[in-house]
Amino acid sequence: MSQSPELAAVKRKKPHRRRFWAAIVVIVIWFGASGVFGPLFGKLSTVQENDNSAFLPDSAESTEASKIIANFSKDANTQIPTLVLLEGSVDAAKLSAINAHLKTLPNKNIEYLSPYKGTTDTGIPLSKYFVPGQPFFAFPSQDGKAILVNLPVTSDVGGAQLANAKPVLTAMIKTIRTDMSTWAKANGFVSHVTGVGALFSDLFGAFGGIDSSLLLATLGVVSFILILVYRSPVLWVLPLLSAVFALSTAGGIVFILAKNDIIKLNGQSQGILSVLVLGAATDYALLLIARYREELHHYASRFDAMKAAYRGIFEPILASGSTVAISLLVLLLSELSSNRGLGPVGAIGIACAMITILTLLPALLVVFGRWIFWPRIPRFDDRDANLHGVWAKLGTAVGNRPRRLWIATAAGLLILAGFATTLQANGLSTSQSFTTRPESVVGQELLLKHFPGGQGQPTEVVVKQSQVEQVTQALLNVKGVASVDPMRVAPVVPGAPLPEVKVVEGQVVLNATLTQAPDSVGARELVPAIRAAVHAVDPTILVGGGSAVSYDVDQASRHDNRLIIPVVLILIGIILSLLLRSLVASALLLVTVVLSYAATLGVCQLVFHNIFHFPGADTSFPLFAFVFLVALGIDYNIFLMTRVREESAKIGTRAGVIKGLTVTGGVITSAGVVLASTFAVLGILPLVFLAELGFAVGFGVLLDTIIVRSILVPSLVHDIGGKIWWPSKLQNK
């Protein structure tokens, strides 16, 4: 007996109702998760660690030296050198006046805005964060035009926070600057608070923009692009909401892990996490929505359309996200804990982006229905709007002249790649790390006019007591060492007899003051010469201090470059081979992405040197640029080639590559623009490394999207034909 039409309609609706309520459950779960992780994301900055020395492995010579130096005093290795430079005419009366004023400084209170009363709170004296028992003294310069004060700020201030959740160090330096500026103006001087403490304070201020300006700017850029792409007043909200949920979830998980010392988080990693998650999640959302819109033309039911779209995008999104996450996890092989921390932080972010877009966004789309695309609502008409327009014309051009196109584009990329050999990635000093000129940087530059650059921040050499004279002479013979003085049992007081040399277990610490700023590239380059000179006396002598730490960080970065880059390439090659079932296709995609990476580095050198006038690049820049460019750049080739493979099985390889390029052209280009824009937002923070990384990834992604994925890869695949799928059976298509 046949069913009535009404009964059949009811049975058809029941599965749709189950899918609808399943989608509602998914949405409710995500809102609940956001309520848990969202507040934790807002606390991320409270678990940052930004001390370079803490990032080095125990085997580094500077690390071994610091352990021994710690035995010389409970305050050793616990000070953040903070300097006050006073420029003006110096005489005995003024020197006496500043020394008298310095005695009152510890009694001054740190001022900050209280979160409870909305007024200024002055309840914390500066003395709480000065090393107890250390006197303050002012030293005149030999030219009689400056006075230098070394403030013994304890390293405890580095991780301390005020009641308003702001860093104590920033408020402390601000208080000192206000106090010293007032005294300086009244006595004919100009004051500059500089040194490591002030530089860190200005860095904290720069990273403070991560919680507000960076995130808001990224969200604004993504929103603007999504509105342009969809030309809908409503649709753009869903992918943006999903991306925000992904970011809050990732941030909450990272907070829990960092809070429990399972991973390391610094300001740099937090900034990258925000742009990475928002960019990647939006990319995946664009891919899903584009395929869903396409399928809505072929299915009357939006649930069936989503099911078909899901089958088409699940594998490429999973492969893409896995590629990026695994590439980031390779950073766990790094010698630097800062890089090792970025690995899981970034991988967590990518995993959250994948999961959110594969669960929350489909649920939102099917719950809201077709009207969400208004005013361009896709109808059930079996039409494919993607087969017309600019991408169809580009596909025709690729089909007509494939060899000419790939040779021309490859030649252009090779020319740009040639400039990569001149990239100056030799490191940056802390003062060179800013795109602006904060007071700490200005003070560091002016310090060199009146005092040796390393004044107050010496290179520390651990020697046996019997070797003091011999090692001292060896150090003084090194060009760039201004003076050498042993650590003593008490601070040196001007005009008073010198205290005895401090000896612990038969060892002495020699403080070598360098002529250059201790965090400068020049000071780092002195470290090998210093170590060679003292090791010639005794190979067991250890050289530590700020300059040695910076040098060891640079050496660890170069080691990471040599190790991690090949490993990432091998892993990406394996993933591509499994995804495309082809060794030839995976090798081809790897070669094109590496070529794109080299071309991007070449452009970076030209732009950094000739347009931005940056002094150079950090030693870790090539590695970070590689991980993000290769891992993210391969994404667009994955999106393209998975669709090409799907179409090749139906209509043949050469026709399949034209169809794949045509139907994915718009969405992949939009995704590339979104990701490039989010990374470019890093440039709003006044830090050279993030500005350089933002430009490199932004430009490189656009190069991959517009040139490599749109012209080079399709032209090569079309020219090679079915053999591109070797050894799979598809090679006969």
C-alpha cells in the first residue's frame, strides 16, 4: 500500500528536525565553553614570561655561569640593571645634591590607577622593589657633562602585578621618570631613565597593546573584509563569531597550561596567537561557506546541502590545519624555550580554529537557513555561479598557455629569491627592537656619548682566585673591553677605600665593562673573542652576563634554523602525499612553496632596508617566517589541489585543474587576503620583530594566493597532465 503525500512529507521532515535540534545543542555547548574560557583569555598577559635568560637551555655557557654567580650573593642574578642618565654641567655641588635626593627615592610611592576606587593609589613604596641594603650613588662622566645612577631594581618586579592587573615594572619606571625629571628640571639637567629595567618597561607597554589595540584592530580588519566578500549585512557575523569563539577557547586553554608551567608564554606568542587563530578560522570559514553556497544550488534542503559541503571541505580543512599544527609543534625541537612555547600555543590555536569551524559554524548556518545570505540568497536551481567571471578567464588562459605562464612566474620568483641571500638576520639589540623611540632607547644612545656602553651591565667572567690577574690582562687585551673589576664584598663608594674582593669556594667574578651597549649586536659579537681569550688561560672559565646571554640566544636560534626547517619540510611532504595520494604532486607543491618563501625573504630584504630602514632582523626571523609561510602557504595549494583531484576523477586532469581553479579562485583569494591582513595588523605594535613578521607573512601569503596558487601551480599541473598523480591510478586521467 502506497503512502499518502502528507505522510511522506512528515517522514522527510523528521530527520531535518533531528538535525536542527542537534545543531542547537552544538551551539549551546559552544556558548557554554566560551563562558568558561572567555574570562581566562582576558588574563593571558598575566602569565607571560619575557626574560631571555630563562629561554636558554641549561647547557648554554651563560646559563652555567649564572648558576655559579648566584652563589656569590643572594642578590646576584636577581637585579634588573636600571640606569638614570642626567645630562648637564656637573660640579661638586650638583653631585652632592643628586646623591642627597637619591636617599629619598626609596620612600617615594608607586602611583597607579586603582580598579576599585577609580582614583590614583599610592600605597606601594619604591623600596619594596629595590635590593635591600644597596646604596645609591651618582657617578660623573669624565667629560663633566653627565651623571649616571645605577638603581638596584630587584628582578622580582618582572612578574609582579598591581591590583589593576598592570605590570609593577611599568608603573615603577613611570614613577622614577617623573621624580627624576622633576629634580633634573630644577637643577639644570635633562633626565633619561634607561637600562634593562626601562627597556623591559617599554616592552611591557608595547605588549600591553595585545589585549586591546591588536585584538580590536584584527577584528575590525576581518569584519571589513568579510562584509566586502559577502556583501551581506548579516552573513559576516557568523564566521566572525565562530573565529572569536575559537580564539577565546584557545586563549583559555593556553592560560591554564601557562599558569601551571606546562608551557611558556611570552608577549610575542600571545600576539601571534590572536592573529593566527582569527586568520586561520576565517580562512576555514570562507572555504566552508563557499562550498555550502555552491551546494545550496544543488539541494532543496539546506541540511543536505551542508552534508554535501561538509564532505567536500572536511578533508582539506583537516589536512590544512594538521599541516600548520604539526609544523608549529616541530618548534618543540628548539633549544629556546620561547620557541618551544610558541609551538604548542600556535598548535592549540589552530586546533581550536579547525574544531570550531567544523562544528559551530555549520550548526549556525543550518539553524539560520538560506536567508542568512541575503540579499544574494542561493536558490535551488542547479546553477553554478562560479563557472563565470574573472577566474573562468584565468582558467582559460592557463589552459591555452600553461608552459609559458609557469616559466615566466618561476623566473620572476627566482629573481626575487636571489635577494634573500643578502637578508641581514644577525640579531637586534633591545633598543633596536622598537619601531618608535621611547625614552629608554634615547637614553641608551645618549649614554654612549658620556660613558662606556656597558656601564652598569658588565659581562661576568667566573675564574679561579689564582687566575684573576692573568684573566684580567687577557680581557683588557680584547678590543672593546673598557675595564675589568672584580666583584667585591660591598658596593664601591666613591672616595672610600676599595672593599675586599669577594671569593666563594676559591672563585672570583670579574666584571668586564664593554665599550658598546651590552644588548647591542656589537657587544654580542665581542663574546666569542672574550671567551677565546679567557679559555686560552683555562677552558673551564665561564663567561656570562647580558651580552653572553644574547649571544647564546642567537646561536640557539641558528641551530634551530638548521634543524627545524628540514623537519618541517619532511612532515609537510608526508601529509601532502597522504592527502593527494601522489608523490609527484606533493613534491611539486613543496618546491613551489619553498620558492615562494625564498622570494618573500628577498622582498623582505629590499623593503626592510630601503623602505622601512630597519637596522636588520632577529636571528629567529627566518625560522618564524618559514614556519608560518610554508605551513600557511601550503594551505591554499591544499584547498586548490584537493578540489582539482576531485574534479580530475570526473572529467580528467587538465579539465579538472581548470575547473578547480575556477570554482575555488574567489574563496581562496578572499582567504589569502584575510590572513595577510590579520598578520599585517601586527605592525601596529611598536616592535620591529612583529612588524617584520607581519609584513613577511602578509606579503608571502598574497604571493602564494595570487601568483603561486593562481598561476604557477595550475600551469604546472596542466602542463604535466595526469602524471601529476603518480603513483595513484588517477595518473591515467
